[in-house]
Amino acid sequence: MGITFATSKAYRALGLSTLAFTLCFAVWTLFSIIGIKIQAAFNLSDTELGLLMATPVLTGSISRLFLGILTDRFGGRWVFSLLMLVTAACVYLMTLAQSYGMLLVGALGIGLAGGAFIVGVAYTAPWFSPQHQGTALGIFGAGNVGAALTNFGAPLLLLMMDWQSAARIYALIMVVMSIIFWICARPDPQSQHRQQQTLKHQLAPLADIRVWRFSLYYFFVFGGFVALALWLPHYLIKVYDLSLAQAGLVAALYTIPASLFRILGGWFSDRYGARKVMYWTLGVCAICSFMLSYPPTAYRIEGVSGPVAFEFDMPLAGFIGLTMVLGFFMSLGKAAVYKHIPTYYPQHVGAVGGAVGMVGGLGGFCLPLTFGMLNDVVGIWQSCFMLMFIVAMAALIWMHYAIHQAHRAEWSQGRDETDLPELATPNRFVLDDWRPEDPDFWAQKGRTIANRNLWISIPNLVLGFAVWMVWSVVVAKLPLVGFPYSANQLFWLAALPGLSGATLRIFYSFMIPIMGGRRFTALSTASLLIPAVWIGFAVQNPDTPYLVMLILALLCGFGGGNFASSMANISFFYPKKEKGSAMGMNAGLGNLGVSIMQLLVPLAITTTVFGVLGGSPQTLPNGDAVWLQNAGFIWVPFILVATLFAWWGMNDIASAKASFADQAVIFKRKHNWLMCLLYTGTFGSFIGYSAAFPLLAANQFPHIEVLKYAFLGPLIGAVSRAATGGLADRFGGARVTFWVFAGMSASVVGVLFFLGIKDQPGAFWGFFAMFLSLFFFTGVGNASTFQMIPEIFRQEVARLMPHLDQTAQYRESERESAATVGFTSAIAAYGAFFIPKTFGTAIDLSGSAAPALYGFIVFYAICMGLTWFYYSRRHAEIRFQSQSPERH
């Protein structure tokens, strides 16, 4: 084996860690068998069972990073022994559960057993030389066979006893193994050296993109393995009508080769290279997944002599053979991924291996949960293998592209690459020389490039707003097509995109200087495909669980996050004198996505846009047919086109790079938080009313076809933002903002008046007019508040950093104002959650929306007071001077 240290100690370390990991893995996959009994005992749906199976995988995934760091610091002997004791206690406590919630809590604790993998890797690798670590870790990784032990042993235990007693036997075995490991194991040879490392030094490699490339591969080969190990017994029972014992046996035929042949994968990686092994793994897995994904199908063809009918159905023998091949190549891939880690990061095996293992384990969490949801939504058992095929092909295509890019770099520079530059931006997309404040540069070159990026950014932002707010229209139609949700449940669905979108904006606001505008715009737009496609399937079936609809509502938040990154990106392209106009165009026209959506979707759902590919229509109470799925499907082609334009047409600015720490200085700035509050009053109101108005109007005026007019509100808000930006320049942003809040307060009073007489003729039109007025003022305020931010930070940086020269002060104020623009938009976007939720709660508790509206008036009064005190009074801390007309 080429053992570096004492042979007997190395073999003992390998044997003990492999045995311990095998037992931990058996516990980690325990729900794959006893989950069937638990489902019957607690009357769980497939989605609930999928969540229960996936929960231990979530804990086992996330804990790997922290357990790896602990092992680097304290050694595997301590960590492994204590981990097994804690897991045993959680298994025992889970057997006392009396509800589904208690089962989930127990499952979270049991998931710690999955973290044993990285503890064993960090403990075992130092005993062997680099030339043989692949084989040694392959042997250790064969502990995945613990899943087969569960598939064999757990059904036999369940024949003799109830599931609680069977689980307690597992807990007892874990306690015994913990004691044995503590007595027999010895500290690894590098443990003393690693204990001297600081946490910062341990985590340093996680900034290397190579770590996250390895993580992607492991997401499929390990996450997919765990997902199928958990899901196959259930699948076999339902699809092939096998008994629990028979299903466990067949599943073991998948898990055994997927575990034991990891040893061979390590040897192949040592001898032939991990890259070749990954090619074979992903290629063969894609083929097998495609064959397994084909559902039973009956064909009828008009032949020469009449109809010719035949059927295709995967027989059990073929299924077993393909899953065994799938498991074999997954085992090779798992070893190939972990061959790299001790070679590249010998002093950071725990931290790096933990990060890779965490992402792989998250695949084991996400995939089983998605399998259950696909069953509920799509209604095809083979949908789990369809998803596996998509993941395998995506990984294979990306890997091939990465290798191709590496070869090009090697050939052009005459050297060998030690890493693959797959995420490096091609030079033709990077602007190394960008000087927008230079008049000659701007006139000759800069303006054309900036305008191209702006006009590509706008439709991407339009799509982001459209997908973010599409749920507001879908929710209004759900009760009409048979979804039995209460008014409060509907308002929850309307509010959740605002919650997730606002939260994502916090992260998106800092991403442009870190990742680059071109790449992040393309990736964030492509992410909109997930909610768009899933909505199209979910709304076709009124039996879709409410949990799935909640998840879909959260996913729509992908569109909401795009605003923060888009605005920050465009701000870097333009000189000071044109920055406000460009950002106003980007924001104002981007906001049009809401009104475009509210105009287009009601039209799209009335006709079969996609023919048979779009699915069957639903029937309304009045007998009309609607294709509600088109609310999601209609955006798919536009998203694909916009993503391609962003990827191939936009640019990254080299000088716009900044770390999160550089931008995080805004959290110390008082005016950042004040502007968050004021912008919540303007933009938060715009986006919140956009989400809530269709549902609120339909609830208060059920005899009116609200969706015919709902788009006008967001349209007026978007246009007023783009058209009134000059008011802030002419009269001062603070003065305009003050009167905006006064106008919004008056408009809300008008809404309250017409709601009070809603049963009288014409009340709706007064109500509608007041809301249009409200939308108009929000648009004006959106422009005026954003106009305030650069001026605030120009004055603040000069006051706080007088030691900097004028050029340095300008750069610092630009960086802080750009970060503040993104961050304030993130905080303000929570209005999309709180306003619909406030309406829903008010109606649920009092039967009226009036309490919510009174609360909004109080909030606007507070915003007026803050604007006056800090920005518009005579001796305010920041003064905004109005400018003469000649300057415009």
C-alpha cells in the first residue's frame, strides 16, 4: 500500500474508521426502510415522507463542514467517538416521537451520522502517502455499504419487532462502536500540527474555485447515490409491487456496488487519473438515468394494414441491471472526487473535504425531497430519474467545457494547468480600461458599451419583476380552479415572494463587485426558469400540496433579488452626470415587468398558447376554460433569450471589483439605515401594493373583474419613476420625498373612504383611483430617494474622511453609495411580503382591510418626520440644494 507511517497503526486506523463509518452510514439511511412503517403509522403523504427521509441528509450535509474543521483541530479519535454517542442518543429519542414534527426533530439529530464521513477522511488520509491515498480513501469510502446493511437487516428486524425496537438496536450498536473506537484508535500523525492552525488559516482554501468545482461533481455522485438509496425501496414497492423485504433486497443490489466499488474507483484514480474516471462516471450515469426515466408507454401507429400497437415498460430485471451499473459508476466517481482533496490540500483535508461533502450531502437532501414533490406535481414515478438525467448532463457538459478551456490556456501559453479556469471570464468580456469620467473616452468608446449593457440589463430586470410578481395573479385565480385555500392562506402565498426576494436582495446587492455584472446577470436570469417551469406544472392539479405552493412562492423571489444586483451593476458603467438617468431608466423600465405581467398573464391564460405541450385547461365556475399553467410557461422562452443576450452581450468591469468587507462599511453608516426606512416607504409600498392589490380588490369587490385593470397601478408607478426623476434634481430629493409621503398618506385616506362605502355604486372606481394615485406617488418617491443617496454619501465621506484627497473621497463615496443603493433596495423589498401579509392578517382578524391601512398612514407620517428632520429642514444634517433650470 506504500504506507508512510507504521504499517500496523495505519491499517488499524483504516479498519477502525471504515467500520465506524459503515455503521454510521447504516444509521444515516435508516429511514429508507423504517420510513415505510412510519408513513403508515403517521399517515404521511409522499411529500412528507420525502421530507422525513431527506432531513437527516440535511443535517449530515451541513454538519460536515463544521465536523471537518473540528477534526482538523481536535483529531478524529475525539470527534468520531463523541459523534457516535450523540447520534445514538438521537436515534433513541426519535423512537419516543408522538407527532410528525417530533419525528423531524429526531431526524435532524440522526443526520449527524452522515457527518462521520469527513471525520473519517481527515483521520485516515494522513496515515498514507499521496500516491496511495486514493486507494486508502476508496477503502474507507466503501463504508457506504452501510446503506446495504440497513436494506438487508432492517426489514428482518421489522418482521420480528416494531420500528421503535428496531431503531433502539441501531442505537445500542452505535454506543458499543463508540467505546471500541475510543479505546483502540490512536491520534493521526498530523493532529498535533493541525491543532496549531488558526480558524482563518483552516478556512482559507474555501475561497478557491476549485473546491466548489469538486463540490458540484460530488453533488451528483454522492448526493444522487444517497437520494436513490433512500428512495428505491419506496419506488420498488409502488412501481413493481414488491414487498418491503423484496424491495430492500433489490435496493441493496444498487447500494452494494455503489459502495464497495469505491475501492476500485480510488485505485483507478491513482493509476489513470481522476479526470478520466469522472468522464466515464458522468457519461454512463447520464445514459442509465435516461433509460430509467422512460415511463411505461403505449404506442398506436397507423400501419399499412391497420393500427399497430405496442408498449414499452422497463421490466424488473432491466431496472435492477441498470441501477447496478448506475451504482457502480457512482462509486467510481465518489472516489475520484476525493482523490483530489489530500493532494491539493494536505493540511486542510477536514475543511475542504467538509465543504465538498456538505454540498454532496445537500444533494442527498434536495433530491429525495424533490422526488416526492415531482410525484405529487408531475404524477410520473420515473420523474426521479428524469431529474437525475438532467443533473448528470449538466455536470458533464460543464466539466467538458472546463477541460476544453483549460486545454486552450495550456496550448496558448505552452504550460500545463494545475487547475481548470472554467469560471474565469473570457478576456473579450472584461473591460480592463474603463474611464467613464474621461470625456474623450466616454464619447469615443464608453457610451456605446454602457448603453449596450443598459439595454440588455433592462429586459433581464423586466423578467425578474414579472416572475417575482406573477404569483399575485396566479393566487387570485387558484380558488376559481379548485384550490381549497382560505383568504389568509392566499395572502400568505402572495406575500412569500416578497419575503424571499427581499432576503435575496441582501446577498445580490454585494455580488456584482465579487462575481462581475455579466456573469451574475446571466445566472440570476437563468434561475428564473425554476419557478416559471414549476408553476406551470403545479397549478394544473388542485391536489398539489400547500407545502409545494409555499415553496414555489418562495422561489419566485429569485426575480425579486435581481433588482439589487442590476442597479449596482449599471451604476458602475456611467459617469456621475448620467448615472441618475441611467439608473432611472433601468429601474423604471424594469419595474414595468410588473404591469407587463399583470397585462400579459390574464391574456395568456385564456388560450392554449403552447398547444398539447402546455397541458389541459382548467374549468372556471362559469364554464370558461383557462390555462393557468401559461402564467409560468409564457416566460420560459423570454428567459432563455435574455440569459443568452446577457451572457454574450454584457461586460464585466475589472476596476469594479471589491470584497464584501470593502462594501460592508455601509453597515456602520447611520444614513444607510435611514434611507432603508425611507425607500421602504416608497419602493416597499410600490412592490407591496403591486403584490396585494389584485387579491385585495378581488376580496373587497368580488363582482369586479379586477385583473383587467390591475396592471395600470404598477404601470403608473413605473412610468412616474422614469418620468419624474428630474423633479428631485430641480427641487432637491429631500423636499420631493417629503411631499411624496404627504401625498401617499392622503391617497390611503381616500382608499379608506371608498372601502367604507364599498357597497355603493361607483365605490370601486373611487377605490381604484386612489390606488392609482398611491402608485403614482410611490414612483415619484422611488426616484427621489435614489437621487438622495449619492449626495448623502458625497457629504458624509467628506465629513468622515477628511484625510483623503478629493479623488479618493469620490471613489469611496461611489463605492458606498452603490452598496447602499443595493442594500436599501433589499430592505425595501420586504414591503412585498409585509403589505400583503398585513392585509391578509387584518382581514382574517377583523374582516376588514382598514386596520392595515391605518398602520400604513402612521408609517408614512414617521417617514415624513425623518425626512424633514435629517434632510429638508433649514439646519438638517444633510442639505439638498435645488438647482436652477438652466442646468437642466
